[in-house]
Amino acid sequence: MKPISVTGLNTQIKSILESHFQIVLVEGEVSKAVYHSSGHLYFVIKDENSSVSCAMWRSNLSKMKFKVKEGDKILVYGAVSLYMPRGEYKLIAQNIEPSGIGALQKAYEELKVELKKLGYFDESKKKPLPRFPKKIAIVTSATAAALQDMLRIANKRWRLTKFYLFNTLVQGEEAAGDIAKKIKMADEFRFEDGRGFDLMIVGRGGGSKEDLWPFNEKVVADAIFESKTPVISAVGHEVDYLISDFVADKRAATPSNAMEIALPDSNEILMMIDEMINAFNYKLQSILAKKEKSLNHLKEIFEANSIEKKLNMKLENIKIIKNRFFNQIKFILNKKINNIEILKNEFNALSPYSRVEKTKKEIEILKIQFQNSIKNKIFIKENEVNSLKNAFEMLNPKKREGIDITKNGKKIKLSDLKTDDIFEVVNTKRKITSKVLEITTHN
């Protein structure tokens, strides 16, 4: 047997492998997955008993919707080939599907987990929607029925908002990039007043999972997350949940529902305005009544504390104090006058002039009393003289024949004489001295 070279052997084996295993579908568990800087993917799939090296070139890898990772169970569709320099065969993957789950669903779940970790779904980062948006950007296809549905609802609900269409692809391989581009354009757009859009609606009508897939791409999620304008995601039907729904500031079940969320209902607003007017009028009347009451109270306080009121009170107080002062002065003056009168009287009573006057008055009184006394005594003496005169007249011996008996110059009774008494018998013409010799008593 003629020997062959190693290269010859590997060439024959390569030819046999590639001719007999042009296309295979192999199921196994991923191990040692490496995404190379060149853009290629190198990995190993294995089962319980063996393993095989695999590779996916960059051209096919760019079409992948998800990334393979350690432990994933996958289906590898490709061809068997031999790597000549090392004599190793590899399975060259043309497509990879998750085992038991679709590739799109796998990609959807992986991106959802990734974005959640990055905080794309955090409620704290979601922007509030304006209540009365004046300008709304719509990022969708100009030919889509969803656009007409949205405009119909908008015209019915609220006619004060202006809408601006950013026409974009909504399905196909280039749709995700175009949607992201139009989102960025709408977010950066500025009007003459320097202001941008108040709100942005991104979406399309219903379709298959593949049709809706652009709204599950990371580039669209990034554009929505980075937008400064609040975004409503309105893709498909109510049962459809896209990555854009989780990232957007608000999810709408349908494009029509997006308009119901974005715009107020004019009928409700009119009813609310009527209620507000009624409430305002009631509140106004209540406030006016309270303010009137407060104003009257303040007026009373002002009047009670006004300068004029205080001045009048001060004038009244001054008047009262003045009256008190004058009354007090009058009282003091009267008291002093009384004191002066008392002192004057005391002075007059104690002064020489007063004493002289008093003495004069006393002398005058004494003089009068003396005169009266003299007159009285004279009257008495005159009466006595008259009495004596009358008595004398009565006893005048010239006028009667009787005699008087006297002893020692005193008139006595005859019965008073005793034996040997010397007495005189006197009448008007004669006086006889006699001596009692004997006393005889006649019965």
C-alpha cells in the first residue's frame, strides 16, 4: 500500500464528510460559547456521551435574534466540515433555534431580561403624559389603517391638538432601524418657539409576530428610552405585548386606544367645565361672603383702632381728666379757701384788733348788762323806796294816833317786855322812857 500525506488524508476525509453531511440538524446543549472579536461565534454542543465543535460565521450570526449561552439546549442547522490544519471536524451552523421554543420568543425573552436589568422598565424613569397636548408626533406608516383610526378618534375626542406624521417602515429587516431613526427625529424636532412635541405615539396595527418584530428590537427600545418626549407605544392588538410597550412611558392596547389615552374627551371636559363653573360660583360666593364678613370685622377693628377713634377716645379721656383736674382743683381751692377762712377766723380771733373788738363787744355787753343791772337795781330800789314810802306813809305818826314800843332803838312787842326792862313809848309827838315794874296778864 502506497502511503499518503496527512494533508491528503484530511483532504479525502473532508471530501467524504462534506459530501455525505451537506445539511444536518443536530440537537445538543451549548458549552464554551465564545463570540470572537472577528464577529464569528465558536461553541460546542454536547449530549450525555459526546460533543462536537461548532462555528457560525459572521454573515449568518448577524441574522440571529438571540444569543446562545452556556447550558442552552439548541437545534443547530448546518453542514459538517473538516478544519484541515488540525484535522478537526466542525459543524458549521447556518441557523440556530432554541430547542422547544421559537427563536423569536427566545430573543424576546432574552432582550426583556437584559433591558429590565438596565432599568428600561423602571416606573421611576417613566415620564408623565401631558393632560392637554398641543402637538403630537405619530411615528408609523403613512399607508397604515392604524393611522386613519387614530386620526378618526382624535377628531372625535379633541380637535385642539395638531398631529405630525413621521412616516416609517413598520415591518421587515430595515424597519427597526428606520423606526429608531424616526423616533430620534421626532424627539429632536423643534418648532419656531423652540419647543418640541408634547407627546409621541409609536406604533402600527396588528399582524403576525414576525410582522411586529421590529418593535421588539433593542435599537427601538434604546430610541424610546433615550427620548426626552413622553412616548406611548401602540402596537398590534390588546393581546400583543412588545418590548416597546415595556420601555415606553405608557402602553396602549391598540393605536385607537393610544388616542384615547393621549387626548382628553371634549364632552367630559365640557361637563367638567360646567361643574367647575358651578363649583367656582359656589366657592366664589362662599369666599365673597367670608371676605365680606372678614371685611366687616376688619372694618370694625379698623374703626375701633382708627386714628380718629383713638383721637376721639383720647380727647374724651382728656376731657374726663380735665374735668377731674378742674374738679380736683376746685375741691382743693375750696378746701384751701375754707382753710384760709378758718385760719382767717382763727387769726381774727387771736389778733389784737379782734380781741379789742371782742373786748369792746364784751364791754358793750357788760355795759348794757351793767346798765340793765343798774336800771334793775334802781327799779328795785325805787320799788323798795316806794314800798318804804308807802309804809312810811302808812306808819307816819302824823297820820295815825297809835304808839310804838322800842327797846334799845328797836321796835318790839309789848309781850316781849320783861320785868325791869327799860323801854320807850313813842308816838308822833312824844317819847316816854319807862321801866317795867310789874307784868300782869289778863285772861
